[in-house]
Amino acid sequence: GDVSIKPEAACLIMTTEILRSMLYRGADLIRDVEWVIFDEVHYVNDAERGVVWEEVIIMLPAHVGLILLSATVPNVFEFADWVGRTKRKKIFVTGTTKRPVPLEHCIYFGGDKEKDFYKVGEREAFLPTGYKIAADAYKKKQLGSKATASGAPAANKQITGRGGRSAVQPGRGGRAGGRGGTQNVSGGAPRTSGPSAGKDKNMWVELIRNLERRELLPMVIFAFSKKRCDTLVDSLTSMDLTTSSEKHEIHIFCERALSRLSVADRKLPQVLRIRELLRRGLGVHHAGLLPIVKEIVEMLFCRGLLKVLYCTETFAMGVNAPARCVCFQSLRKHDGQDFRGLLSGEYTQMAGRAGRRGLDTVGTVILAAWDNFPQELELRQLLSGQATKLQSQFRLTYGMILNLMRVEDLRVEDMLARSFAEFHAQRSVGDRRGALAIDAAALRKVEHLIQIEAQMAPDEWLKAVQWDNHARDITTSADIVREAIMTSRGAQNALAPGRILLVAAEGEGGENSDGLPKGGVAKHCVLLRVLNSSVAATVGKSFVVLAPCPEGHVEGVVSSNDNETEVASPEMKPLSKNDDDDDDFFGGMSKKLGKRGGGGQSASSNATPEGLPWFQQAGGVDYVIACVPETAILAITTSRLTVEADAILDGNGASAATSRALLAFEKLCNEETLEALHPLKDLKLQDIVAVEACQHHAELVKSLPARPVASAQKLREWSALLRAKHVLQSRVSDLEFGLSDANLLQMPDFEARVSVLQRMGYLDENRTVTLKGRVACEIATGDELVGTEIIFAGVLADIPSEEAVALLAALVFQEKNASPPSLEGSLKAACERAKELALAAGEIQMAHGIPIAADEFV
């Protein structure tokens, strides 16, 4: 991206951003490309640039082969599956866990000259014994440092000149070491307060000289900020690690490399400073350097002319420059939001720079721990933990939307669907399409059956449909208000024997021979007993109820009469002696006759009658006694009968008591309209929302139309058909939505951003890219909207070119400024105008639901 050299070559090396730009433009070069090799593909995890990698993989033509390289991808098969499905190709995964040069991980904090590197790991394995030895030595050193600092006698804690060994070694043994004087590099002060510049210098001089004696140079030192890198390397003013011949070679190389620059540019402070460092075998590498300077540093390091290189994490990601030794200045970094510890994958990537293939038998990794000794768990995770899984960082940008709107081969919706973020959802598309075909065929069959039934008895069918729909509305409403009703003070008082309840049931809970779910039954019942959850072995309360069945019960379904309603609703679960002997009320019920007496249990004991459900006959009327859960209660009515609940349940005079109850229930249903309890007068509800919902529910119960004239058996069949149609329509609708573009996770964000682009004139009402949008497509760095607004507002027209460059640099500047720059004249006015445009762009985005702060652009 910085330079272009021999673009007609057979092998081109470029950034993913350049390749993406070529794909969007439809460059002729792409037609000739046969293979694309992605190095360090775990960069997909990068929050800023990961989306670019996904875009490129998605947009590459089908004829292009892919090779993806990485050392830190734990979910490699998942990622390979996504690439294979996206490109419709077979992906072969190959790899090895063996390193060409094994690594040794050591902790260093200064100390005994012979024992100052404590090995805590080797071959990706943590060494507990080595860690314990290092921890004990560090603790001993710290105790000695504190004793020395307090003035207490402490032998061999400080050294002068060349005398003796101690817990701290002087910076001796090399050409620019600290000569004489007293050194104390115990590092007693925590890193957060920052050691003095002299102490920091001495610690690094000591370490570098020690490594030089052990022939462990060249080394790479990772420091996680540009400022820290510059500070550390600038502190080594007296260190010289190169010979005369090496100095000459470095000088000649720099002269040739910098000859491309003008005389004035060669005298830039940064260039002069880096040349002086390079002459002494020292280097620094971070994003704040000029591209040509970074290139010089990289090439000299690869030639072995630089002995010590301070760099940031990006050196490990983008430069193949192994060293004999790698050192970590800290195990914590700032990730753009907060300080955190290094992840195992990040550590592995950087530590992997240690060990030169063919030159070293082992690579050495050093953890500098002068002030902060790493915890055992932290080290275990770094050395043997799993790398961070690849996760999609795909996000929509205005540039992506505008570029895709200009091409015909790929829609934005297609890009979203093929992204790694949608991979798991899209992987099941085939299964969902199959399920949709099956459900759609079943729905057509049900609709055909419904058409036949409706033609045979149109009037009765119409009434049955109205009645069934109303009953479903009651069920839906009951699900909303049930908790408020059942927990109210009025309901607790009303739930007494004899209360008339509207109860729902699921039916058989299975499927018929046609594979269609059967309809359920809801009917008015007489409450006989309330069971607490501890007694009924259910969640919440259960209720023992009595219900008439004039036409007798059939297998799986209780027949209905004028006070029953076919609806889709919760199961009415019965209770039995044994947990595994439970049966379904109004569906799937056992044919056996339950015990009438319930084992002689008293109703006042709140015990569960045994053998429910009971099917019997009293006074020539078939009836059922069953236990239903709280979730099956659709309504508590205002009506209540005087019933002998204990007599009905305990077996003494049960037949006579049941006959009287059934006769009274039939008379009540014929003479009165059964209404639900009033939320204010009866239930004593206080919440206004709950009151309104309960009032609506009560009105639905009161307005329940009369049961159709059809027979109970016919009504059950019709209810089953209607319920099947309802269920299948819902499933087909859900599957169609899941397969549509509207189900994409980022579809709402896409629509919001399109509305922003239309509002600002980048797209017209037909979503065609305008001139303004085409200009935005050319802005690949910085914010597309702000840059385009500055251009079209004429901000650049009235200022000199150098001021225009300075203004546009603000769009890409990433450094922190302690104070705003002092501007004058036309540049100041242009900056103020640019701020106004940026703020306006932010406010428009906020108005359309984009989750950003308007002042982020200023």
C-alpha cells in the first residue's frame, strides 16, 4: 500500500485493503490471478481490519485458489468450513504442532549472574518447579531490597564497581556498560508509578549485556506503546553493539535507501535519530515511523546488523524477521479500550519470533519481571492455553454499501449472508429448506381438507371457525394475565370448592396418522380441591376438578357439550400414585377406572386423590374427575356452586353427591352467563396495566359465542384441522423468515445506513449511487462521509494545498494530543467548517438509529 514496485510481476505482495480495492474496481489483474495466499489469517479477529479479510475472501472469483496460513487458529475446522461453504470448494486442513526451533520461556528480574534466567516453560509446556524456584528467588530479592532501602544491614545487596555478586548485577562486561558507581536495580517501586529513567536504563543495560555474554543476540523487545519503545531505546545512549565493519555496512545501506528522498527529507529529525540508533546496532519499529524508515529497520534486522530492536506487536504480525531471543517488557497491553493481560494467541504469535531456523537449536523467550512478577495462573494460560478462537468482526461500512451498490454481481444482502458472522445460521439453510417443503406440503393438505369440510356444512363450519378463533384469543389472553390473576388476593379467596373454572387442555398431545397435531379441549369445570406444589409434585398449584361428559369419553379425548371450547392450550396433567403412571386429562387418558374413594383420604387433608383421572357415571351422566395444573386455568368465573367436595372424593356417598353437583352445574350453565372475576372489584389488582389486561380477558370470556351445533366428535375433528392449520402456518412463516434476507443479523443496521445515505444524497430514492456516492467510494482511508462532505462543501477550494493536506490528515491521525494545535487564518476557518460538517453527519446518523455519538466525528 505504501509503494508499488513491478506490478506486472508473477507474484505480487500487497495488503488486504489493496486487494479489496482491486476487487471493488473490477481490476483486470484479478482475471489473471490463480492463487491468493493469506498470511496470518487470524487477523480476521482484528476489530478494525478483520472485516476487510472477510470481504476479500467472499469477493474473490471462483477460479482463484486460496491458501490460508496461521499459527494460532484453534477453531481451524470451523473457519475452514466457512471458507469452503462460501467459495463452494473443498478445503484441506493441514498443520503441525511441532516448531522447527523449540522455545524456552524464562523469567528475568536481575540477580545472581549464574542464575538470573529462570526457566518456567519449554516446548509449549509450563514448568511448575521452575516457576516455584523463580518465585522464591524473586521474593528473596525483594526482601533484600526492602532491607537495603530501610538502612538495615544487607550483605551483597549493592555492588560498587566490579565487586562481588549480589541479587542485582551491574551493567558490566560490554563496551558501553555503566562504569563504576553504585547500582540498585531491585525495582522496588511498582511499574505503575514508573521507575526513574536511570534505573530503567540500568535494568535494560544489564539485561542486554547479560544476553550479549550468553550470545543470545539479536533480540526483539516487545513494548506495547510507541512512546514506550522510543523512551526505552533513547535511554540506551551509551550502548554500542556493532563492530566497525558493521557500522560501515549500515552506513552504506542507509545512504542507498535514503537516496530516494530529497535532501531536506533526509535531514528530518526522525531520520537522523534512527540513523544514529542503527549505527550502534539499536532499532525501533512502530506505526509512528515513516514507511521508508520502517523498511530500513526491517531489512537491517533481517541481515543481522541490528542487535536489539524495540517494537510493538505489529512487528510480529507483519514481518518475518526471527531473532535469537525475544523479550517482553510487560505482559499487559492497552487494546484501545482498556488495559488487559496478553491473550495466549497474542503471546504465541510474538514469542514465535524467537529461534532462527537452521541457526539456533532453541529460541529463548524472556519475561522481564523487575517490578511485576507474573502469577502462576497467568503464565499457565499464556504458555499452554488455547489461542483465541476466530470470531467474525464483520461490520457494515458506508464504503462497503456504496461499492456493492455499484456492482451487479454481488448484493449487500449476499455479502451479509456469506459473512463469517452468519456462518452458523447459513449452515442450516439446507435443513430449513427441507423442513419448509415438508411443512408447506402438509399445510396444503390441511387446507384441502378444510375446504372439503367447509363445503359439506358451510354454516356450521363458519360458526365453528369463529368459535375456535375466539377460544384461541382467550387462551392467548390467559397466558398474559394468568400470573397477575393467580397471585392476586382475590383469586386466593375465590379458589374454593364449588368455584366454576374455565380450564384448557392440550388434547392427546401427540399426532394422528396423518401427522397433524390434534385439537385440544377447554371447558367449564367445578373446582373440588386445591393442591399445593409440594403435594401435587408440580410447579405451582394444581386443582382437582369435576366436569360432565354427556356423550361419554372416547380414547384420548373427552367428549364435549355446550359449555366446552376447542382451543390450543397447555396440557392438563393428571396425577397418579406413581410418578411414571401419570396420564393426560382430555387426551391420552388411561381407560382404567380410578378408585372412587381415593383410599379414604379426607378432602380437608389437602391430599391428592389416587388414580386420577376417574371416569364414571352418576345419575345417567358421564363425568370425569382430574387434576389440572395452574397453567391450564383460563379464567376464574364469578359463579360458585354448593358442592360436597369431600363426599365426592372420599367415596362415602360419592354417587349421590356427584349427581347433585352435576345437576346444579347443568342448571347454572343453562340459566347464567359465566363471567370472569372483575380485576378491581373481585381480584383487588393495583397495577393499572394488569387491570386493563384482565378486563380485556374478562370481556373475551363473557363474549364467548355459543357452541356450534355440530356433534362433539365433529367439533373435535374440526378443531384439530384448525389447530393444524394454525401451527403449520406459524412454522412455515418462521421458516420463510429464517431463509429471507430480513433474518440477517445486520439487516436493521443496513437499512438504517441506507436511509442515512439517501438523506445525505449518496443514494437516490431507487438506491442508485449518485455522484456524491461515487466520490465516497474512492475514499479508502478515514471516514467516507466526513471526507466527502468536506469536498462537496468546498472547504478545500479556498485554502492552499499544504493546508488542505494538513486538514485531511486529521481524518487519519490516530495519535493522542494533549492540547489542540494553534491554528490561524484560513486553516482555522476550514477546520471549524469541517467540524460543523462532521457534527452534522453524526447527528443525521443518530437520528436514523445508528448507535454512535455525534461528537465522535469531531
